[in-house]
Amino acid sequence: MILFSFIIPVYNVEKYLRECLNSIINQTYKNWEVILIDDGSQDNSDKICDEYAIKDKRIKVWHRENEGSLMARRYGVLYAKGDYFLFIDSDDLVNSKLLEVMNKIIESTGSDMVIYRFERFGRLIKSESPKVFEKGTIVGEGGLSKECIWKKVISGDELNNLCLKVVSRDIIDKDIDYQAYAFMKSGTDFMQSMILLDNAKKIYFTDEVLYYYRYNDSGISSTKAKTVDSKSLQLHMKTREVLQNKK
């Protein structure tokens, strides 16, 4: 029976954290664990993490000083025991049948990565992420050439989001030190996704919407979009330079 690990960085999300964790607890598939990495929260998020760890032994918590979501995720990877990993944002939600659907796909196809779709919510108008490929498309062993993946990467950002991928622990770059990238505030999903896509031998695409991305004015995405000060621009240029100089 496949064990799934949810790896969740937590930072100042007391308003939404319970809802996120409840969406996992309510999974119809029960063989899972949650790795909560409290990244130096300054609100009550740390207390909520501890509260849920007491309620459910499948939920485990580590408290550490703030280094950002990238390093929190990397820290979580070290302690996750699952056969497959899911990287979830702590203010988002997952469909109650997410793991049930993933388990069926993995058992029937042997894929080491499965990619699904999301729906945005939190504003008056809901919207779904675009289809990357049709449902049932396989890339890699027994399917399309990996070349089609890199064409998608070049032409758009549909494959950037780490939260839409279930990945085998066998393709995780566990031994790579990401400390040099700890400064990055954007582009981290893209950076991590690229090596996973490269390592994956068989990728399965489903068009089912199984993840719910919350848009809120205090969220990372919206804050990033509004920030145009010189420090943020310098970090952006540093990120570009670092990524361009690495394979």
C-alpha cells in the first residue's frame, strides 16, 4: 500500500492552516503522513501545527528559524518516509479524493510522477488551470518523448507549479544542497520542478481538478506581484543570474 507524504512549509498562515490540514485529514485514502515545517512563524501557526500533531499521529511537526519555503521544503524531504511526495502550500486545499485518484493511477500505470490541475478560489471569479496534455497522456516510458515536455517549458509556465505534482521519492534530488538558493523569493517551484521532470521516467497527466489554490491579498503570489522596490528587483536579477549559470 503506497504511503504518501505531504510536505508543507508553514509561515504565518493561522487564518487558513486548519482548513488546509482538514482537507488532508478528510482524504478517502488513509495511508498518508503530513510533514509540517514551521518556518519561524510569528503568529499562532506554530501552535496550530502542534495542536494537529497531537490530534493525529500521522501529522509530524518541526519548528525552525525562518529561511523561506524552499529550504523548509528541502528540510521536510529529509524526514518524509513516503513512497510518493506531495508539496502543498499551507493556505491551499486538496480534493478529498486526491490520494485515492493518485493511488489508482500509480498502481495501474507505474508512473513515478503524476500531474493534475488546480482551481483558483478566493475571488468572485473561479478559474481552472489550463490542460497541459489530454487526460491519460503518458510522457516517457511507453508514451511521448520527453522533448514535448521541454517544448512546453519553453512556451509557457504550465509545468512550473510544484503543488500539482505527485512524485516518487526515487526521483527526488535528496542529496543536492539548496542552501545557495535560500535567498530566492520567486522561481523556486520552477527550479525544483525542472530536475524532477528530468529525473522522471514515466509521467502521467490527468485533467482532473484536485488542488485548490487560494488567492489572498497577503499571499506570496499577490505580494510578489505588488512589490517593485529596488531590493526585490535586485533579488529577481540575482535569481535570473544564478539559474542561467546552472544546468
